Amino acid sequence: GDEGVGGNTKVSVPTQTLSNLCEDVVVGHVGPSSAHRKDDGIPFLMGKNVGPGFLKLNNLERVTPQFHRSQLKSQLQPGDVVVVRIGESGQAAKIPESLGEANCSGLVVIKQPREVTADYLVHFLNSPDGRNQSLAETKGSTRQTLNTKAIAAAEIPLPPLEEQRRIAEVL
């Protein structure tokens, strides 16, 4: 057939909305938390701790165990994916096993991804296409605020799990 120069054909990959690929998409704690800080407390991630594909844990705030327990929605589990909501909006990273018990403020938390590997999801969300989708409905003129519904509605390309693992390893 006539496939064009070099035989290029576009392969169609099925997509699924992010909200269908995880337990939940929520916003971490919003509001003051400084009264709950404790030097040897539970790690408390903020936007400043999330880079594109990695966590910056050298300047980590910590909160009391009581505050952590009272903030169920913003508790982080290994394998969750966090996305910066305000500031460097759209940057995503995976919560590693090594972090242990943790909580967060002002991050979008993608709880327990399924049918998609967390590593692949992080690479997609940090890609130009992923960032365009998640930033499509940002609010604010000086400090953009990510719209949680836009992230939940993002269309994630879903190659088979084994291929997702290979892609994440290569990237």
C-alpha cells in the first residue's frame, strides 16, 4: 500500500481517562499547617519538593503524627503519584517505598494507579502532551493553579503494561 516516505504508519494506542486508572485524584491538605510542624515528625511534601520525575527531599517539612492522622485525604502511599498544583504546575513524581509514611500540602495526589504503571504515568504527565493536558485549564495570572478536574480527565495513552515498563526504563 501507499504508506508514504519510509513506510511510516501511525499506530493507534488506546487511551483512558486518568480518573478511571486510579483509586482517586484528590488535592492534598489546603490551609495553614505551620502550627503542626515538628522537626522529627512525618514527612510533609509541598510543591517545592517535586521536580519533573523526582522528589527533592533535602528541604523537607515535617508534621506531627496527630496532624498526619487527621489528614486522611492527603496521606501518601508508595506508588502514588503527586503533581504540583501551584507554582511549577504540572510537574509529577512517584512516591517511593523509601519515603515511608508521608503527607502533603497543595499537591494533586493520584492515589494507587492501576492498569498503568506509576513510572510510565509520571513520564507521560511530565511529557509535553501530558503537561498540555494538565495545564489546559490552569487558573491564576501570576501563580498558575492546576485544575484537579483537568488532571482527572486527562487522556492517558495505554500501551500494554510490559511496554509501559520498557518505556519507563528507557526514559
